[in-house]
Amino acid sequence: MKGKIGIVIIILSFLISLNPYWLIFGIPLFVIGIIILLLSQKPIKTKLIWILMPIILWYPFMNLFFYLMGTIGTATAQKLDLIFPENFKGKAIVISEMPCGEEIEIIDNREQLRIPENGILLYKGNLKSGYINNRYFKIDKKGKKTEIPTRANYMYFDDSENKPDESVEGIWLSGGGTKYNPNPNGGINYSYREFLISSKDSLEKWNDFKSSRKLERITDSLVEKCKNKN
């Protein structure tokens, strides 16, 4: 009986530990399972197999777990196409659940978010958190779309394969969240997501405090006017 209990606890601890953030729970549980198994009447060979096998298999199974979670998460995530003006550069911000915002348009099961020249889109839809399934485009006056490559800092690490040219423009996820500023008119409360179109060597230009604060003030003003209309 002890042997079965120990094995069940070891299996449970292994499954929990596939998410590294839960190792703090998985490791003590694994140790408890080992102790119970060692106190059982199971053959020494069986005990060694159940103790060593989870240790050997943990790393490859952890990678498999993240791969499957990423694949499933991306496939089931909200699908967004962000479409920018042809010559757009710099920060853009999308404000969700705006009553006077752009209507929800869905093409091929993907929401179409058309970013205006000022980079501030008030959108009637809801931007969901979690996995991301976004595509990014620039559109010319004739309606021709050109996809914008995604960028992230890890792509430029010295040991990265196929490191992009730092002078080539791409799109960066710049963050998001919820903002609330009280004021006499009832306050400004909105959820947002930021994006940045820039080359790696020009990031500081668009991330300086003055330009970010200017975009924030304009956004607050547009949100306030939108909500006051309703």
C-alpha cells in the first residue's frame, strides 16, 4: 500500500513540476513520495526506477509541456490584425471597449484593427489577455498590405541565431494594462495595449518620457470625450 501511495505522489509531483513556477510545491511533494516509497516493500529496482525516471524525464517533458501549451494557446487566442498607415512610425495605442470607438470588423475569423495616423485607436471590441495571435500590416493608398515583422529584445542577443539587422523596422509589443485617473468629470478609466513600430537602433527615440507623456495626454483627452458623449 505504501508503495502505491508513494508512486501516486511522485507522479503527481512530476505533473505539477512541469510548470517550473510550481516547483516550489512539486519538489517537496516529490521528496514525500520518495520517502513513502522507500519505506514500502517494493523491490529496490522498482524504487530506483520511480525515483530516477521523473528526474531524467523532467526537462524534456517540461519543454514538451510549454510547446503544447503555446501551440494550443496561440491557436485558441483572440486573433487580431493590426493595420497601420503606410508611413507610420513610433508608438500606437489601442483602447478597448470604447462606446464611440471603431466598430468590430471580422475577416476570416480575425478582428481588423485599423490604426489612425495619430496612433490612437478607440476600439469597441475587448482586447483579451493571455496568449497572443496577432498579425501586423502596413497598408498603402491602393489598399495593398505589407506584413510587419515582429521584434523582441531577445532576438538581438549575441548568441541568437539569425539576429535581425538593427536598422530594419519591425513591430514591438510595448506593454498594456489599465489606467484610472480621478478628475471632477468622473475620472479616466480604460484598458489599453501599446505597440511600437521602430528599428532596434531607434527605440530610445520613441521611448523617451516627453513623447510617451504627450501620447498619454492625447489618449486621456480622447477617451474622456468619448465617454462623455455617452
